[in-house]
Amino acid sequence: MALHIYEAWILLFVIPALVSPAAINHEDYPADEGDQTSSNDNLIFDDYRGKGCVDDSGFVYKLGERFFPGHSNCPCVCTEDGPVCDQPECPKIHPKCTKVEHNGCCPECKEVKNFCEYHGKNYKILEEFKPSPCEWCRCEPSNEVHCVVADCAVPECVNPVYEPEQCCPVCKNGPNCFAGTTIIPAGIEVKVDDCNICHCHNGDWWKPAQCSKRECQGKQAL
């Protein structure tokens, strides 16, 4: 009798050890709802459709509330269908605008270029200036510089001189021309040697002088 009681105790300890964890049905031990949610790696966000609107920073606005979303400076109104934003027809920015601000719904030009830039210098609108002795320029309202270059006449001499701050060359000794390599004044006959008398062409100062031979003094002396 004592032997049977001892064998019964051994069976009570052995049977639970033989039952593997896989044999336990998890459906018999439902987990708490909180434990199931925490085991899910995906975050669950509240659904605000039909209740409000969310901006880029996650702030929630009520239906009918006016707000400015992060991606736009134009105001929006929260509706059941989502935010409805103003889309005004913004004025065009001046092509010469040098400073534009985007603080409002439409960009605004805060500074318009009111000068001309020419060869590294700035000039006021309608200002006249001479960048060189032969140039006359003006800064136009279009911020462009228009210049006129002087057209110098052909000098009446073969040795013109350029004076400082003067555009066109001047003949300081009057009209002249070349007789060979000698410069002779215009308007008179010049004896350039013992046998030749020369004079300049009328009006054609760049042409060589016209010369005529006379009886040479050297031959008379012989």
C-alpha cells in the first residue's frame, strides 16, 4: 500500500514537466489590450478628418479656424474637407527689384534699382557723364547707359596733337603736308631744296605735296 502512494507522488511531479510550452494554446490565455498595442512597432495617430486640421508642425486647428500652414504664408481655413487656403493673384515683381520680402501671402518688392552701373561706377537716373574725352553718356530710367561717341573730323595736318581731356586731335601749327620727309605749311610755295618748289594740295592734306623743278642754283653757279 505504501508503495502505491509513493508511485502516485512521482507521477504528480513528472507529468507537468512533460508538458511543453508549445502545447499550451495562447488563445486560452488572451493578453491584455494594452500589451497588444505596446508590442506593435507602428505608431497610431488620431484621425482628425472631419474634426480639425493639422499643420506641418503637428498643431491641430478646429473647424472654421483660420491659420497659416508652415509651407505657405497665405492664410487657410480649416474645413471638414481639410484646409482651404487663399490663392490670390499676386502682382508681378519689378524686373529691377533688388530686395524682395516673403513675409506676407504675396512677395513684396522693397527696393528697386534706381541707378545705372557703368564700368564699375554707379550713376543716378538721368545723370550725364563722360567716361572718356570722346564719350558722352546718360543713365536712362531703364537703368541702362546710352553713350554717344564723338566723330572727329580728319585733321588738316600730318602731325596732329592730342591734348589732355580733349577728344579730337588738333593741328597746333595749322594745316600742312609732307614734301618728301619735310613738313611744309599749307597755302604757300616752299623751296625745299635748290631745285624744287612745293606746295600742299588744297583740302587733301594727307597727300604728298606737289612739287615743280626750277633752275637749280648750283648749275647757275657753275
